[in-house]
Amino acid sequence: MPSGSARHAGFAYVLLLLAIALIGLVASAAVSLGATIARRDAERQLLAVGLEFQTALRSYAGMPVDAAVTGAVAGHGPRALEDLLRDPRVPGVRRHLRRIYADPLTGNRDWAVVRDGQGFIIGIHSVAEGEPVKRAGFDMRLVNFDGARKYADWVFGLPGAQAAIPPAAQAQR
């Protein structure tokens, strides 16, 4: 028959294993929560940067920022994103955007552009893979983002930019 101290040592060992398992579970949950918080923050940054691009594209096209609400008809967008930095159509310097921002989700400046039938840029979206955490409750300028299943569905730009993506490309998303 085991002595009392051996029994206590076995019980202490079981308690130690349970404590380690509990610490592991808590640490795992904390890492997961931290990753979700970081992703939400990156999404907020993407929405802010995307709205900057959207405002710049609408300014370039000569339309009001709230064109989606007013139903204004757009001119055309630029041929290259760099044209937003210095508008080549006017003498002097006219900037619609201060700089080409990096995509907060990828850290790169490799935006996917959406072009119209003549090759003018009418929208941009992230090339990041994955599903957005935010699914609803968007700013009025981004109401078409509700229910988006992928980041590529968040298209910032002129009205109708989302519809200009070929159906085959939308199906791949």
C-alpha cells in the first residue's frame, strides 16, 4: 500500500498536468484572439485606404464623392494608379491621391485593378486571400460590401466597378 506522501505526490503531479493543460488552452485562446484583433485592425485600415482610393478615383472622374447615392454619371478613371498622384490631363500639379498606399492585408502595393471596356481604371481591390471578419454595418459609401465572402469582393471605386468584373473572375473568387 502506497504511503500518504506518495499518494500526495501523485495527486500533485496530476494537478500540475491539469494546470499546464489549462495554461496551454488559455494561451491558445489568447493567440487566436490576438490574431482576430490584428485582422480586424487590418480590415479597418483597408477600408480607410480603400475609401481614399475611391475618393481619388471619383475626383479624377469629376464626380462627387457621394456619387453612389446621387446616381451621378462618371467620366473615366485613370490609365494607371500613378495618374492619381499627378493628373496628366491638366497643366501644373493636381493630385487626387498623396501616394499609392500599401494594402494593409498584404503589406504590398500590388492592388488588383478593375478596368472598364476602354482600359480605364474604375476600381481596385485587395489581392489578399481569405474571408473578411466584418460582414455588415459598413459606411454608406460601402453598402455593397455587406455579405462579401472574400476580400476581393470589397471593390473600391466608381459606381458600377463591382459589376465591371467579368462573371468568370467573380466565380473564381
